[in-house]
Amino acid sequence: MNKHILITGGAGFVGRNQVKKSIAKFPEYTIWVLDNLSTGLPPEHWPELQLPSPQIEGIINTYTIGKTVIKFIHCDVLSVFLSELNCIPQIFDFKLPQFERIYHYASIVGGRMKIDGDPLSVGLDLSIDASFFLWCVKVNHPDRVMYASSSAAYPIGLQTSDTGIALKEQNINFETGFAAPDFTYGWSKLTGEYLSRIAYKNYGLKVAVVRPFSGYGEWQEPVYPAPAIALRAAAMHNPLFVWGTGEQSRDFVHIDDCIRCIELAIENIEDGTAVNIGSGIATSFLQLAALMAKIVGYNPKIVGRSGKPVGVASRYSDPSFTYEKLGFKTEISIEEGMSRVIEVARQRIQNGIQIPE
């Protein structure tokens, strides 16, 4: 009997790395990828994987790597879930199989510019997550689900220059109430977490929730800070610009560590409990730019740039509960991880990528 994995939003940066991990871990599974390619890449352009030419049947592109089969469908996941729930007329000529595991990454993304500049569009995540969980409990009945929340779910009042603390999972408490998260993106992730808990308590769906902090990696889209600064540094810009004052800090976690923690979470958490994915180390954008310049081998003036969205002043994790629950701690240092990002940034520049402002 064939076994199946679903990765929603699987053509995006995190999703592609999840596909890569799933191929290595489950070589005889069929991996289904749903993505509308609004920000993701078509499989033939995935830098993390070299895929063979596909077999095409309708809107399903099938790629075979050894014993692993990847089925990519270019579609809007919301329409798929609503169609299978019979909430809208059937618009697809396929039916998804029952899944052993689902990694739910599909959301409206695009970095700080998208969060601040198009908040109602980001609010569509509410519809995506609500239809997803309803589809899980009413139609598909998967064995296990991973819901990708975000550190944006934490109260912004705990992330100012004066009040910034290492954020703990218990800073969000659905029983006693919580303070406002980070704009519509944060609200949508809080709602997704709440739905995860309901899906487990009321329907028995096994769900793990993760709250990644500032994930980064070699082929991340340059709308995010790490790859954007890396491109400027690799091009040896002087001055080297960062957004805002540059004093705002984040907890940078390499994508390999993120995926490793996600695997531990989906295997060990069933009840919708959320865990942080972070190092516990706060790094300012000024420090990040200085590190990248050091890796490149030059000494530019590092300058903040006004008029750009910057988000909260301080956002970093307390990783202790994740270690207690899963035995997880990050392994890739920021020096090693950013060296990898710089190496790829040089390749991107050679290939003619536009360097962001």
C-alpha cells in the first residue's frame, strides 16, 4: 500500500527544504506538493533539488527520484480544500489520497514589506487555515499534522526596545487570554494555533505546532533580511545598508535546524502544543551586516535606512521548553550559516539577480 505525504506551500523556501528532507527520510513515499507559485518556484527551478523531467497528466506533474515520487500541483490550496469539502463546485479532476503526514506551510508570505504593506491580503491566511483543518477532520483524516505558526504570534508588547525579553511558549495562553500579536499575520497564526488545539481536543487530530523565529538559508528569497543584506555585502556595497536603525534584533535560525526541529515536533507532539524554533541569541541587523562584511573581507560603513518597514524592536526565543520537550537545540552557528548564505549570494550576483535596496 502506497504511503503519502502532503506539503502545502511546498514550492516555497521552507517547503522545498521539507521536500528534500522527506525524500531522504521517506524514500518510498509519494510526496504531494500544492502551491500556487505566488512566491514559490516551479519544481524545475528548485535550487535545493535537481529534479528529472516530469510526467504530465492534467495539472499533476510527477517527478521520480529513485523510489520517491513527487506529485506537484500548481493550484490554490484554499480552492482544493473547499472543493473536497463540497463548499464549492468540484473544479479539479483529481482527489487527494489519505495522508500519513501533512506539513502545512501554505500562507500569504513576503517578508516585512508584505506584512505591513498588504495586511488584508495576509488576512487570507485565516481562510486557508480554517478550511485546511476542517478538511483534515472531515475529509482526509491524516495520521499526523504539522502546523507552521510563527514568532509573530507573540505579544508585541514583549518585543519593544524597553520590554524585549526571551519569548517563552507560555507567553501565549489561550485559557487566560493574551495580548495583541504582530499585525494580521500574527493574528492569523494565533488563530491557526487555536484551530490546532480544537482539532485535537474535539476531533482527535494529532497536531504539532512550531513557532520558528527568523529562519534563513542559502536560497531564501531576498525579500527577507538575511539574503538581502548578504547580496549587498557580497557586492561589497559601501555604505552597507540595513532597514531602520539596524538596532532591531532577531533570533536567526538556519533552515537545516528548522527542518530538524519540525521533524522532532511532528513525531513527538500530538495535542497542538507549540514549541519555539530558535537559538535564544538576539542579533541586531547592524551586527548581522558587520558579520557578513567580515565574511566577505571588507570593512564598510554600516548605515540604517529610514522609510522601510522594520517590525518590532526585539524578537528572540527562550529555547528551553523545546529542549525539554524534544531534546532540540540549534547546531549551525550564525557564522557558519551566514557564510553559506554569502557563498550563494555570490552565485546569485553572477547569475544577474537584482540586488535589493
